[in-house]
Amino acid sequence: MSAELRVGAEQLSPRDAVFVYDETDRHQSSIVAVYFADASAGRPPTTGELLDWARARLGHAELFHRRLRRVPLDLDLPYWVPDPAMSVREHVTLTTDVRTWDAARARIAEIASTRMDLTRPPWEIQVLDSVDGVPAMPGPTTIVVLKFHHSVGDGVATRELEQRLFGTEPAPAIRLDTPSALGTAVRTAVALGTQPVRFVSGMRRHRAAAAQQAAAVAAGDIHDPAAVRPATRFNRDIRSATTFHLVPIPMAEVRAAKAAAPQRVTVNDLMLTTIAGALAAYLAEHDETPEGSLAAMVPMSMRGVADWDSRNRLSQMIVDLHTDIADPLARLAAIRESANRAKRRTADPVVLRADRLVETAPALLLRAAGWARAQRHFDGTDTVPMCNTTISNVPPVTETLTFCGLPVVRAVGALPILDGDGLRHLITSQGAEIVLAVTTSAAMMPDPEHYGELLLTSFRALAAALGAPARTGS
């Protein structure tokens, strides 16, 4: 690693700027990662030790030292600029009065649903000391909540950052450059002249690619997702507090189910099928079975697939959950095929070319599109565009992580819920378990613990149908 981290001004790419322009109080754009350290393995840190720990790691990433600067009237894309006034005490907090798991998950949900202040560097770390009753943890747990703005990076980038924060490699020294207001003004003036030309050229390429895409769909080479899906109770405007719930599943059971499948399936196929079964069961219990299948937005990493000049390299893949199929094996086979079709479509060169229009869109157009999306309301509608829920997964934790001498034994995430998308799932794995982290609205789902039970029941029904060995123990 370099002996010095040089932090200068950097203009956001259009794909990253969308997370700034789309954000409202009801549409959060943040990444929330939650780490569970075994507090029985040593003494939790004091406030002073926590601040020292944070200061020693600030050289690992530029995001700790930059704040957002928007161009007047949003005539051009915003910039990240160095912030020499950044105070670690304003970003790092130790909380000692949250002692139970119920109180801790309420705090995590509150963090996930609070909009970030982009007038200062867009990150925070909150540590909840010695929490009792955390599911599948051996004893008292120290919980570390890392939050940063989505425009800084995606879930895969989180894995890269956490390896530095909770690893042993020393951070380099930090050097802040002084941004040039004159340089920004000149670039804005140039952009005002070139943006229309670039956008017109981008529109031409987009139309040509869209025509090729339509032809490929007509030929059956790629498959477009259904434009609308039946609305459920989770596809309304958010009107109550966010809730957060964890469902750990032993990795040995997941591997056994995967090995027992008659065809090659992925762990993600198994989890999608598990969630589909639980979602269908929950709605059926409330006499709200929809007419037709539901679908999920499943982010797909474009690393190695597309050459995107952005910090966020995820595409929104739409996967049919086949909630109208009762048999778990038939549902698994259908989801497997739908997921493979969605992957092929997302990675298709023609689709990728059509998707590049955003890269040439002027800042004012991106801002207007964000404003238009914020005006949408979902109460009373019979259908929703494309999907009903989000199911995201991130790469497994493969490194040994520690926090102030305590081993980190679980890493999960909390997805903020949105109007129209009030039930979201994040799948993570570390060591001997896979964890489904569920965020939802208290009004939409007053009993998340019961939904957690339905998730376990759905997974084990699928495993039994596959002929996997029965689990042992509780």
C-alpha cells in the first residue's frame, strides 16, 4: 500500500450522482453494514480507545475525508471535495445504554432510516456495547454499525472497506489537496457546452441499441421482465418506523440442500426460493394472496461484465419469484431458470449498450428524473412497476476480522426501506452460517419474528423436498 493517501476533488459519475438526486426523506440512499464482535473474548473499548481505533484507520479510504459540493443550480454533476474540518468525534459514537437485542435492532433500524447529512463527510460509525440476546451469538455482543452514502460505493465495495477497517494492515498517512473553485467553474462552463452534444449522441446510440434489444426479445434470445406486478401490503407508502430482524441459517444445512439438488443450483437460488415461500405464506395467512406471481429486484455486480466508470457497479436484475407455485421443488426449478434468464439479459452486450444512456445524461436531467420519481405514491394502486421486494446478497466474509481485539463473528447489513418497496432482504454469510437480514415497516409487518419463522420453515421444507439430511439439534 502507498505510504500516503492523497485526497483531492473528484466529480461524481452520473451513475453515482443518481443516488444524490434520487434521495428524499422517504427514499434513503445509504449503505448500512452491521458487525457483531464476541464481547466475551475481551474488554470492550472505551470512548477514547474507540476514537483512537477510528483515527488509526482514516487513511484507508477517501470517503472519510470528503464531503459533497453541488454545482450551483445543479448545472453540472456534484463533486467530492476534501474537508479539512472533519472531526472524528462527530462521526464515531459509543453507546453503552443499549443492552438488549430488541433495543439494538431498534437502534439499527433507526440508523438505516435516517437521512445522511451531505454537508459533511458521508459516513458514521456507531458502536453498541455489550448487547445481550443476539440470535445465535454465544454471549454479550459488541455491535459496530458502519454507515456511508450509497454514492460513495456499493455492497461489494463495503467488503473491501471492512477488510481494511477490521484488518491488521496499517493505514497510510493522509494528505488533503486544496480544491480549485476556478477549476470547477471552468469545467462547469465546458460541460454546459458539451453536455447537449454528448446527450444527443448518447440518445442515438440508445435508440439503435433499444431496437436491437427489441429484436433480440422477439427472437427469444433475451427475455424482458414483466412490466408490472400485483401490489401487496409491502408495496405502499411508508407510514411507520422501520424494523430490523435477523434469521441465521446454519451453513451446513444450506450446503446439504445445495448438494442434494438434482440440478446445479446456487445458494442464491435456494435463498430466493426460501424467501418466495415465506412471502407467499405470509400473504396467504392474511388472505392477501395476489393474482399472479411476485418478483424481486436482485442487484447484480457488473464487475468484470461492464466497463463502468463509477463507484457503484451494480445493475438491477428482476427475477420472477414464482410465488404462485406451491411445490417447493417446482418453484426452485422455475426460479433457477428465471434467475439465469435475468443474468443473461443483464450481461447481454445489447442491453449494456442501451443502458449507457445514463452516462451521457446532463445533471439537470438526472435531477429532474429524481424529482419525478419522488412524486410517485403507491397507496391504492393495484400494480407496481417491475418488482415487489428487494433481495440483495454480498460476497461472503473470507477474512478474519477483529474490532479492538474482539473477533468479528458475523457481518450483516440493513437495507433502508422505500415507498413502494417496504420489505427488503439482505443475504450475507460468514463462517458457519448464512444470515437473512430483513427490514420492513412496522405497519406493513407487525410481526417480523413470525416472518422469520416462516423463512426457516420455507427453507427446511425446501431442504426436505430435495432430500437433504434432516438437521440435528435445535
